[in-house]
Amino acid sequence: MFVEFKMEREDLVTVGQEVPISEGKLPYSYYYVVEPAIAMSGNFPTNQRIMARKGIVREIENKPTGFYLKVELEDNKEADNE
């Protein structure tokens, strides 16, 4: 599974790097952050919640609106109790 994250500054991660992912909860959706506060995903409805807590950066794209990471997540299984 691939998820896109927006990163504001260049050179914070590299392609192939394993990154930790944290989850934030809104009233009707979830969002995800590449830690430590490197990049942020869009919102995901509750029925599309992502349980993976780490991923591999597969692509970094420089667009006029910022840098976008394509992160491949591990299997979307139950997250470890943290």
C-alpha cells in the first residue's frame, strides 16, 4: 500500500529510508505524520484507517506546491500496542 505525504522542506528524508508513521485522530477521520514531523498525509475516513506504523520512502517528487513523498507501508495489520 502506498500513501502520499506532503513535506515542506527538501532533504529531510531519502528514497529507500525507513520512516516511522504516527496517527492523529479528527472527529470523523484520521491523518498520518512521518516522524519527527517531517511530512503529513491527507485525511482518511474511519473505514480507511491505516494500522501500519512504519514505511519505506519510495519516491520524492518536487511539485510547485511542495515536496511529496510516496511511502510504501507495511501490511495494514493491527498496530502494535504502544
